[in-house]
Amino acid sequence: MATPSFPARHVGLAALGVSAVLTACGGPGDLHAALVGPRINAPAVSSTGVLAEEHNAQDVRFAQEMILHHRQTLIMTGMAGTHTSNAQVRALAEQIGRAEEAEITQLTAWLRSWGEPAPGLGPCMTGPPGGRDDERRPCNRGPEDMGPGMHRGPHMMGWADLESLDEASGTDFDRTFLDMMVRHHTDAMGLAAAEQRDGRSPNATALAASIITRQTAEIVQMRSMLARP
């Protein structure tokens, strides 16, 4: 089966925190993240020397995994720009994308202030089409295969899910997108609930609460759209 094009790779780079040209990448395998294990014992001082907000291992885990989860959301919402003519679906996708781009920016800033690594963008994100990853293997692998030693939370869609969404169009795309986004949001809310329960950073736990509120409302809206004939 041919590798899907995944037009959502044109998402805004400012939100991803890199200057690379994302349009040069090849697909969902470009989610390869050069993310090392959290350095929980690192001094809580930002690059500017300012004492960072108190945080713990859960706050770091939440920020890192939510960034990866949101990047996958941007792939999915970006497809709505070319795969459907339904104005309501497009508007919802744009709304979700804008919110999660802003959250990626905020989460990345917190990780930097804590002296912790943000999920990086490996060579599949920054290299030319047809390039190779850190293991010298061809790019375009699925998000479930980020490479040996690369951390990935459990709350991600698989390659087959993204491929089926990319292959859909019209009303078939609309229903697949809505159903998949409901599941994706449910997973993100699980990450947020863990942060509310175990996190120490007041800012991170407040964002987790905001994510739950926003995504609960969006799930209600999407289920209403799915219920229509």
C-alpha cells in the first residue's frame, strides 16, 4: 500500500518549537521524536538562571507526552483542510488545532524553564523527503515506531488509524475523523487526569483541568454531529 501523504504536515512550526521546514517531511512516520528520558533530578533552573516553578516527575511526563499527543492531533486536524467539504467539520478541526498549537507552545516553555527536555524532532521531521532516521532506516514509519529508546506514551493512534483517515473522503472522512477524535480526546483527558492527581506544578495542573473542560465540550459536540443521519 502506498504511503499516505498526510497533508497535515503543514501545521504551524512555531507551535512545534522548531525552525525546520515541515513540508519537506514524508508522513506520520515524521512523528519520530528525538526525546531522551526525563532528567527528573536536573536543577530546576531555566536557561536564563531564573528559579523554575516547583514541579515533579509527573509534571515533566505530562508535558512531554501531551506535546507528542497534540502533535498527532495536528496531523489529524490538518487532513480536514483537504479531505472534507463539510464546513462544520473543518471549523471544528481548526478550533481544535489552534487550541492545541497554543498548548504545545506553553508546555514546551515550561519544560525549558524546568531544565527538562522537550520532545525533539528527529531527522524525519527536519530532513529532505526520502530521508533516513537516526537508525539509518527510511522515514515514513508509523507513530508507534519512534525508534529504539524513544519514549512514547500509550495515548497515541496507530499507523493503521492514520492511514485509514488519510484514505477517507467526504462523509466517510467526516465520520472517521469525528469518531477517531473522540477517542483521541478521551486518551488526552486520561493524561490530564493523571496530572491533576499527581502533578505538583500549579500551572501544569491548571492546564490539565482546562484541557479536560475544553475536550469534554468538544466530545459532546462531536458525538452530537455523529448522531445526525
